[in-house]
Amino acid sequence: MSMEDAIMNDMTQIDQGVAVDELKMQARNVDVFYGAGGGTRSAEDMAADKAITHAIKHVDVDIADKTVTSFIGPSGCGKSTFLRVLNRMNDTIDGCRMTGDVTLEGENIYDSKVDPVQLRAKVGMVFQKPNPFPKSIFDNVAYGPRIHGLARNKADLAEIVEKSLRRAAIWDEVKDRLDAPGTGLSGGQQQRLCIARAVATSPEVLLMDEPCSALDPIATAQVEELIDDLRSRFSVVIVTHSMQQAARVSQKTAFFHLGELVEFDDTDKIFTNPSDPRTESYITGRIG
Amino acid sequence: MLWILITLLALGALGFVLGRQRAVASAGGDARILHSLPVYYGTNVTLLTLVPALLVLGVWLMAQPIVIDRVISAQLPDSYVAEAASRDLLMTEIRRLADGIDTAVERGAFNGRHALDLSVGDDIRQQLADAGVALGADVSPEVLQAAQSFREMSGAGRTWMTVAVFALAVAGLAYAYLRTNKDLRARNRVEYMILGVLMLASTLAILTTVGIVLSMLWDTRNFFQLYPWQDFFFGLEWRPSFEGNSELGLIPLLWGTLYISFIALLVAVPIGLFAAIFMAEYATKRVRSVAKPLIEVLAGIPTIVYGLFALITVGPMLRDYFAAPLGLGNSSSSVMTAGIVMGIMLIPFVSSLSDDIINAVPQSLRDGSYGLGATQSETVKQVVLPAALPGIVGAVLLAASRAIGETMIVVLGAGAAARLDLNPFEAMTTVTVKIVGQLTGDTDFSSPEALVAFALGLTLFVITLGLNIFALYIVRKYREQYE
Amino acid sequence: MTDMPISTAPKRSLFAADARTVRRNRAERRFRAYGMAAVGVGILALIVLLVSILGNGLSSFRQTYVSFPIELTAERVDPDGNRDPGEMARVTTFGYLPLLATAFEAHLDAEGIETDMGVRELAAMLSEEAPAQIRGMVLANPDLVGQTIDAQILMGGRIDGFFKGRVTMESAERDRNVTPAQLELAQILADRGAVETRFNWDFITAPDASGSRPEAAGLGVAIIGSFYMMLVVLVLALPIGVAASIYLEEFAPKNRLTDLIEVNISNLAAVPSIVFGILGLAVFINFMEFNQSSPLVGGLVLTLMTLPTIIIATRASLRAVPPSIRQAALGLGASKTQSIFHHVLPLAAPGILTGTIIGLAQALGETAPLLLIGMVAFVREYPDLMSVHSNSFPLMGDGATALPVQVYSWTQRSDPAFVERASGAIIVLLVFLLCMNLIAILLRRRFERRW
């Protein structure tokens, strides 16, 4: 698929070629609250408190392996918050509380025995704005393997870095300047570097929070192509603003509105024959 | 003096009323057809009356004593100066006598005639003592003559000053008054004058720097005429003696300064940096709101307090519990004492600057690191700190410049012995201590022992200035990176 | 290529933390502990510092007095017998000393306290300042002559130290200035209620005293000197600083000159204070020949030092006023000057005042530059701060000293009782600073505006 094709792509070219695999992650009855402080108040209690923002309301989602799942919805609908539930990134925000169950291959990731650090190695994340560390390209990609101790020696590490960069389809552009700072790359390259960085820890699930919203159309096309490619090895969850993007890259789509999961189904079903009127309104541009 | 000021102010007020009236009158009583508000016409006249007159008054007041001193001093017969201890002392005596006679006249003990007719035979000292003015020594004819011409000149100066100031004020008033009419752009004129004053104020900063550099350069030049500069910069001995033959080598002082600063940074940088990391990355809002101000209190405490702390608490403690048992010396003032106390002083300096800098590292970098499964400390060590490094280096350099220029802690805590030694429990001395030492007390500003302080000051100024400029440059570059 | 697994790490359960993670978490906890320890050390240092100063200095606010009757015999204090204070002033403090000594001895006799000390040794228990105090009382009120007054007499520094726990019987054995017998007698007097340790107003109001009479040394002159200098700084630095900031922030074109001024100001703020002292010495004293140790010179030097602080604070608060305010005023036809003086400046005023107070607080604690301009001189008399000399700059004032400099001079005296005095002076200084900072904080709280 050439770049131009990718840009020209619209809903008619949805790639549904790969069969949906087995279940990877499962979220059940998830509620998220902001401004809740510490403590162990129940979900009902916090939901009734006007001072607390109820960001996610009773959401159930199943995430399949080797599938791209997209979360769409208007701004502030909770799709990014929910994404961050999946690798416990919300733990780093003061006053954010979560109730409900999320499992990764049957293991509850919010279990007290689970170390979020270990979890995040398995559930990697790519952010909205490319955020390469102020280090060399090599060190950016090697960061994850180093902290998790994935490489036995230097050669091993170099191999991981190369594979990750290749997988992120940026190897050819940077192979001659691995020592150059990652911040010197263009926006699209930076984002692919960040993807390579996430891939390098060999996660099982890759979360992407609007990975293309800060990129120009050409870079967007490159990243979208990459996402499609990544599906062969990972389960990918992508939050996106653009319905076209969701249609282009994902097989499953979840539509969020005001913190609720309105509809979750196969992507082509959502875009051609939504069952909920709100989904239809959003897709046809009446809300959003 | 006071009445000159009052009269000037009265003139200014008069100018305000007159200017305003004339402006309104020229508009036929209709303020709407004036170019500016009536207030501005008044202000315009007032400013033209007061500003030149006050400027001249100020300059005159400062210049007159200098000029008269120079003239009188030049008139003194050289042979007489050679007899007396020094020209400066003689001048002080002359001034005191002139002051005494003036005071006596003021108190009514002398009348003006009598004051002029005084002669040495009259036992002036006794007469003045009766009038309540104490003189240090008997009056010699030369001194009396000089004092009389001193009085005469200052009297004349004062008269001329009054005349000049009032002439200027009246001229300004008349000029501004005559120029006032309804079409005068009074507001613009007033605003120009205000702008001029503002500009003048902002150049004071430059003047201060120029003053610092010039004053030190001048005396440093004098010093190097008396003492070879090679011996100053490369001399390994510091042994001033007021009989001459002093050894005034910079190296031992510089060594003490750097050694103490190094220990201070050794204390301040780890503690300050870790405190900043804790405050920025770990502490809850509540802890932060208590701990941060508490640490910053340390920055508000005057250095003399730290000096006393070093002198009465830290010094004896270090001596009794460390130096003496370890056999490293028994001096309570030591490099260690001054270094540790100075380190405490610098903690808030390092921590609050680093705190700002760490907070300026974008959250997205932290998220990126957490998203890859890094722990918080790994994120801090491998992402936040490297990103913040230039800023932190800048902060440390600023702290170093503080440490090098710090005076009171080392005066009270480090000792006065200039020594090239490695033992941190030994008393050593610094550049600043010696500046204080050479310039306090009775100093003869023509001797190399006093003038060396200016060379030391210039050295200190150049070192700290270099550090500051470099540090500010780094910090500024760093801020731009994340803006 | 892309389908090859990146690493062959074995799959592991989330529930079982592997050894590496355990190690990493331990490192995490250690790191956190370092941070906490650092904050702890900082706060601990503050506490130790304050405790040390308070512990050493609080006792200087209390002073030991002994009371006994003194007969002011006319032949001693007024030999001419005409009750003229002018004539009586010829009797120096040395004339009053025997009066005190004999009165003290007589009092002991009357009380039936046995002692084998001589008059000289007894008198040594009283402060050397005591005769001067009695003399002052008599000169102020000549009617006292011939009467017997019940006076509270300042006791000597060592006796005072004994009641404050600083001097013990053991230390007295080794001390040339006091004997155990004197201490015992003092204890007997105290048991009978003749000795009183009470609040020491003189410490705050009295001028300094010479090195051998720490018990009489006070801060009066230093406080006045500091106050006068703060006044000079306020009167000069505030208007100049505000004017300079307005020019730089609102009017100055962006060019090399203003750039230079900016770099200059931020550098001046970091120039060691002692350099300002050298400047003051060279310019004000050596070149302009102002009086040494004049508080006006001190004020000028501190003004130059404080200016950068005030300018930086003022510019920050001018910058915080949103441009919409300026545009609103300009839009109504106000001139630029009017918009700034009518609208921007009043809105920035709280910030400017806060910055000024903080600058003043800095100046109040500054010592080093004042040493160089000679403010360390021993000042026994209250200075005439408005004194006019025939041929010097007006408002020059007589020599004075300042609080932090007074601390320094006291640390240079040999009598250990001055450590107590110096610490006490620091407490006074810190109280002033605390008040100033509280005012600054209150101002900020009261007027803080978020745009």
C-alpha cells in the first residue's frame, strides 16, 4: 500500500483480512473517578459525590489478540482514560481511582500482587504527542530492554534495537545515525521511533493514544500502515479522533460517549449499520 | 539646606497653579479646547521648575566637599604635611576644626566676627570646649588658616549654590510659563520628561557595574605598581606585614576559597538535588506545602546567622567529636566547619532552582517512560535528570558562585590563616576573609597591604561574574528548549 | 524479518514478581528514602540552627540585678554643693564606684551576711556599668543627692552567667574574672530575694558597651542604624527600581543596549555582596569623602545591592498584568504613559511591594559590605542621624552601626558572655525578618490575583 493510497483510503477499503483471534484482555464493569483522593470508597458512593468526576461508567470491553481495536468518540468521552486503565497509567495521576476488573490473559491486572511496572512491560503504550527522550535514537529504543533486562549482552541489545526499528519501519531512515538525538527527527519519524521504543520491550498489547493527531497526512499514512503491520504480532488498541482512521486500521471499534461505552462491535458493522442512534449521530457528524 | 528645598517646592507648586491658570485662560476658560488636560500644563511648569534645579542642587552638594577638600589639601605646605602623620589625618583635623567653629557660631558661643578673628594665641581648644565642642588636639597656625579658608570657601560655595539653584528654578518657571498656551502639547512634554527619568533610572544598573569595575580596576592598577603582578597571581605565600616586605600571594587564598566551596557543594548538591527530586516527583501536595517553605526558610536567614552558627555550634562540635579524636587538629574554625555550614545555606538555593527545572521537564517524557514499564526512580534517573541536566548544572554553578563570594560564614567559621593544606579540619582562609581583613580598621590606602584587597575583589568579581554569566546562559538555553 | 520475535524472554505470570522486578522495586524504595532523607536533613539543619541560636541567645533578654539601698552622699556626688548638673557632671563614674562598693558592703553587714571578701572583690560582683547608671540617675535628677535610694544594680557578667547556668563553680575556679566565693555570696543574696533576674529592656534600647561589660551591652544604636538604613533603601531603591522596571518592561526597545542592561541586572543580583562593599568604600568614602560608618553610606550601598532584586520582582509582576488591560486603556485613547500609571502599575503594586519587602529583608541581614565602609566601629552614644556638618552632604548622620554588624563585632570580643549577646541580637534580627516576611506573605495572600 503506497502512501498516496493510504491517504486516499476511505471506508470502502477496510482491511478485514485477518480472522479475530482469541481473547487477550477483558474489562468488566470498569468505573474511573477523578478527584477522589485516597481511601477505599465504593463506586456507588463516589458516583453519588458531586465533587468527584465520574469519568468512566460501567464499561465492559473485550480485546482480542492480533487485532486492532479502536476507541472512538467525541472529546472528553473517556476513551483515553479507559485506554490508560489498561496498563494502569492512571496510577500516576493523583486522585484517580478505578473500580472493576481488568484481566490480561485471565490475570487481574489490578490485583494487589501485580506490579504495574511488570504489567507495563507487557502492555506498552504510545502517546499522542511523540515524546522521544532527549537521548540518542539507539538509547531511546534500548531504554525498555535495558530497564527490563531483556538483553544478555551488547550485541543482543543492538539486535533488539535493530529489529524494533525495522518493525517500526524507520530503520532505513535512521540506521546511519543511531547516535543522533531522537529529538532531531521529524514528527512522523519521532512517532515511529516511539513505536519502536514500545515494541522493543516485546509487549503483548500495544496501546496507542491518538498516535497520529500531531502528525501531518504523510506521516499519518506511514504510521497507519505500520499499525496494520503490527497486528501480525500484537494486539493493538488505538484511540482516535478520526473515524476514517478507525475504519482504515481497526477490526473492532468501540464508541464512547460521556463516559459510557455506547456500542462495541466489528468496525464495518459500526460504520455501516450502527445499532445505537447515538453512534449513528456521531458517525454522521451530528454529535462530536 | 532645608529651606532651599522648601522654597523650591513652593516654587514648583506656584508654577503648577500659574501654568494651569494660564492654559485655561488661553482657552478662554473652556478646558475642552486645550490640547491636554489642564493638569498637564501645571505639571509641565512644575517639572521644568524643579527638575533642573534639583539636579544641580544634588550634584553641587556632592561635588562641593570634594572640590574644596582638594583645593585646601593642595594649599597645605608640603613641609607641614611631611611633619604631620599624613595628609588625610590633617584634612580630618581641619574639617573638624571648621565644623567646630561653625557649631560654636550656631550655638551662639562665638559671633561671626569673633570666629573670623580667632588666632592660635586664643587657646581655641578651650574656647571651643566651653562652647561644647571637643577637639582632639591643640590647633596649629597652619591648621587654623586652612580651616578658616575651608569655612570661607564652603560659605561662598553655599551662597553660589543657592543663587544658581534659584536662578535655574525661576528661569525654568518663567520659560515654561511663557510657553504655556492652549496649543502646547503639554501631555507629550510631561510624558517625555517622565520617560527620561525612567530611562535614567534603568541606566543605574549599568552605572553600578561600571562603578564596581572602575573602582576596583583603578586601585588594582595602583596595587600592581607597588607589587609585581606575577607575585600576586602565582605567589604561594600570604604574609602581609605593615613594615613592608609583605608576601601577598593569591594562591593560598584561592585554594582555601575553592576547598571550602567544594565542601559546601558536596553538602548542598546531593541534599538539595534529592530534596528537589522528592519535592517534585514524590511528595504529596500536603508534604510539599509544608516541607518546601521550611527548606526555603534556610535561604532567608542572613549569612551572619550561619556564621555565628558555625562559630558557636558546628565548629566546636566538629573539633570535639571529629578533629580532635582523629588527631586531625584542634581548631574549631576549619575548612570543614565553614564548608558544612555554607552547604546548609546553599541547600535551598540548589533545591528550589532544581525543583523549578525538574518541573519544567514535560510530563510527556515521564509518561513515555512509565508507559514502557520504568519505575519512578528509573524515570527520574534516566529520563528526567538527563533532560534537566543543563539546568541543574546551571543551578550548581550559581550555587558555586554564591559559595565563592560568601563572606560572613568564612569570616567566622574558616579562620584567618592562609595555608596550602589538604586537611579539612585545619583553619584556612579565603579571598573574602582577606578583603575584610585588609580593609577594616585603620587602613592606609597607599600601601600595597590595603590595595591588595582591591585586586582580590577584582579577582573575585571576575570569577563569580564568569560563573554567573555561564550559568545564566545555560539556564536560559535550557528554558528555551522546553518553551 | 518483521515476524521474528524480538526477544525470547519466557512468558511469565503477572502475579509472580521476578527477581529483577523485586530488585528494581528495592532500588525504587531506596531512592525514595534518599529523597526523604534529604528533605529531612534540610529541615533538621534548620531546627538545629534555630535551637542553637535560641538556646544561646534567649537568656540575653533576661538580666540579673541586685537591689540594696545606696546613700548618695552630697560630698561625693556634689562636692560644690550647688546641685548644678553641669558642675556635678565633673564627678566621673570613678567617683561613684566607692559609693556603690561601700553601700554594697554596708548592705551585707546589715543583712548579717558574713564574708571575708574585701570591698574591691565585692564591687567586682557588680557591673562596671553600674556606677555610670547611678551617675546618670543623679544627673537627671539632682534632688536625689543626700537621699538614700533603693536601687536595682546591674550585676557583673559572670554573676549573671551564674544565674543563667553559663558559669559554674568549677568554671569559676579557672576564671580570673570571678571567684567561687563571689558566686556563693551571689547565691546567698539570691536566696534572700535580693537578686532578681528579670526582663532586660536595656538589651533592646541601650547602646553598645565596652568589651569588659557584656552585661550592659544593648542593641539600641544598632536597631536605629538598621532602621535608618532601611529607610534610605526604601526611599531610594523603591522609586528607582520601579522606574527602571517600567522603562525596561514597557518602553524599552529591544536592542543591544537593553539586552546589556538586562544581563547586567541579573548578574548584579548574583554579584557577591562584599563587592558592593568595595564599591561603597572606593566611591563613597575614598572618592566622595563621605563619613566612614555613616548610615547614609550604608544605606546607599545596600540600595545598590537591593535594586536588582526589586527590579526583577517588579518586572515579573508587571509582566503578570495581562496585555488586555493595556490594550483596553489604549483603546480608550489613553496615552501609553497613562495606561501604565493608571492601570498597570496599580495592578502590579502588590507584587512590587512584596518584592520590595523581600529585598529589604535581604538588605537588613547583610553584613559584609557594611564592614568595609566602617560600620563596625564601636558606637557608645546614640548617633545624631540628622546631623548637619558645614561641609558635608546633608543627612549624612553620625557614625552608627547595624544589627548584623553588631552581631559580628560581638563575636570578635573575647568575653564569652558576648556569645549570648550576639545570639540575642540574632533573635532580634530574625524577629524583624519574620515580621517583614509575614507582611510580604499577607500582602501576597490578600492581593494575589490570578489572571
